[in-house]
Amino acid sequence: MIVLIALLQNRLWNGDGGIGQILEYENRLETLKQEVQESQDRNAGLYAEVLNLRNGTEAIEERARHELGMIKENETFFQIIE
């Protein structure tokens, strides 16, 4: 009887679908949920940026100024060196 109980306990803890495997799957699931949430947050930010670029010229102008160093006509550019 003790051998039978030992075999069943071994299967419960170490076998297919055992407690160890379930805990491993739960940890992996939590990791995947975090990755999905980060991706959704990033996608929402990119979607908002796309809408902003489509609807107005302010975002385009801001990008041109910061990324390309462009200025408008009749504007004076001052560079302060510290």
C-alpha cells in the first residue's frame, strides 16, 4: 500500500500535468500576460501618434524641428552653447 501511495504522489508532483508543470505554466502565463500588456501599451501610443500625424500639422512640424533641425521661413534660429 505504501508503494502505491508513493507512486501516486510521485505522479502528482512530477508527472504529466503534475503540480510542478502547472506552476511552470502559470509562471509562463504571467510572463506572457506582461508582454502582451506592454505590447498593447506601445501599440496604443503608436496609434495615437499616427492619428496626431494624420489630423494636424503640429506633430509633423514638431518632428521636422526636432529630428531634422528644420526652421520656418522668416524665423531666426539661436543655438545656445553652454
